[in-house]
Amino acid sequence: MKISIDHLTQIYRNGNKAINDVSLEIEDGMFGLLGPNGAGKSTLMKILVTLLKPTRGKVLINGEDLQKNRRKVRAVLGYLPQDFRFFAKLRTWEFLEYSARLAGMRNKAVRNDEVERLLEEVGLFDVRDRKANKLSGGMKRRLGIAQALIGDPKIVIVDEPTTGLDPDERIRFRNLLSKMTEKEMIIILSTHIVGDISSSCNNMALLDQGKLVFNGSPDALVEQARGHVFKMNLSNLEFESVKEKFNVISTIPSVDGWDVQVVADEIKDYPAIEVEPNLEHAYVYFVEYVLNKQM
Ligand SMILES: Nc1ncnc2c1ncn2[C@@H]1O[C@H](COP(=O)(O)OP(=O)(O)O)[C@@H](O)[C@H]1O
Ligand SMILES: [Mg+2]
């Protein structure tokens, strides 16, 4: 599978330019779409799932125009919207069976097999008889994923699936998604949380105010921050002035003051030790220094 996004622009009726001339190629594997709230992630995803017709530009799926092949594309697509809700009255398995019917699975036996397979896959088999709205937050999200996986889609698009989950569920959810990437398929995961990206995505894009500001591997983003992350031990007084000058990313009290990590272009006036950057550091560095310089 290959998605080619070609000079895509989305301007809403009220004039909001939610996507601003974005070009991007996405191939098999897990693709992370990172950006703060309002960056345009949901808008881009709605275009990809043909819910929204872009103002300008086009999307090609395996070389074919998305807008001209909507039915065909929808048949290979799974989507978990950001505001996913389900009918309160249905039991977990009933909801999936209902979704399978909506997805066009007419044969009852085939449908039942599919529901069972999905319940197993997302770890909800034991709670299949529970009312869907009585599931925990994490379970609901997994049910949402199961719904998106009906009929073995080749492209799966999940919009902020980890928002509001506790750390355990977040890890579980991530593992579920990365297990799926063993198949030949594209998974696009949007998030405003950097930690969702690092472990599982081979490629990522960074959106900011509708613009594509980075596209590459998470490692490539991390490399940009090399030499710009420092740690230092500071007294209370020093800490106050460092806070003014640099982007402090972590603070731990120490015996005689504070162990502080900062992101900065360079540090001159303090005894600072360089630290191996991670994706969280890189995101801060990129947004605060690289982006600001470009603009
Ligand atoms: N239906 C809409 N009409 C007008 N503006 C919208 C609409 N949906 C989203 N927007 C605006 O478009 C921008 C991008 O929104 P969105 O795609 O939801 O971003 P994200 O998912 O990254 O938070 C925001 O400024 C948002 O307010
Ligand atoms: Mg969104």
C-alpha cells in the first residue's frame, strides 16, 4: 500500500485553513502523525477516509485518485474517529456484529467468525457479554480498534486513540497497534503525545498550524536535537535564572538544589553536561528552536 498526499489544502467554510499545502508519502507500517491541538490532524484524517473533500490538491492510493475511487478505497479502509461513540444498549460482541453488518458482511457465519477473531485480537473476548458502555476507557478504545479492523483493512486510521488512557492501557494499546504492523498494511496514528510515537512508528510527520514541518523517522528527529540537550546541577538561585533563559524539560530535587535538564541551542555560562536526546527532547528542540528559526 502507498498513500501519496499531493499539495493538499483544506480551507473550512469559515476561512480556517486547517491543512496548508501538505505533501507526504506513506507506505506500509505504522505512521505517526504528531501535532498540538488544532494542528490539522483530524482534518487530514477525515480527508484520507473520504469524509471531507479537500479544497485543493489530491490524494493517491496506490496511484489512484482517492476522490475518483471512494467506494473502492472505503472497502479497504478502517477508521477510528477521535470522537468515537457507540450505541449504549449493545453488548460488546453485539456492537461488533452490528458494525460488521454495516460493513457489508452479509453471511452470518462469516460475521460471527470475524467478531470472535476481533474480540480475541483486541483482548475483549472475556468481556464480550458486557454492555459496551460499561467497559473501561481502555477497553472502549480497543473496541473502537476492533471495529476499525473489520474485514481486514489495508489502511487503518486511528485518531488520538490514547487520549485519556492510563499508562497501562496506553502501553497495551500501543502493543496492539504494533502487533498489527507485522501485516502488510498502513496504520496511521495521530496523537499530540510524543510518547505515543517513539516506540512503534517507523515514520512520522509533524504538523503545525496545518503545515507539514517535519517528515522522517523518529530517529532523524532525535538526531536534530543532538548537542542541544543538557543536564546541570543548580542552586535555587541559579535555577530561577536558568528557567528564564532555557526550556526546562525536567527537574528533580537533589541534596543541594536541583538536577535540571534543559533544551537549548547552546549553554555558555553554566557547567552543563550534554545528554543523549530522546524524542521528547527532540520535539521541544524542534518546535522551540528549529521551527522558530525557519519562520
Ligand atoms: N468543521 C470545522 N469548521 C471550521 N474550522 C474547523 C472545523 N474543524 C476543525 N477546524 C479548525 O481547523 C483547525 C484544525 O483542526 P483539527 O483538524 O481538528 O486539528 P487537530 O486534530 O490536530 O486538533 C483548527 O484550527 C480547528 O479549529
Ligand atoms: Mg483532532
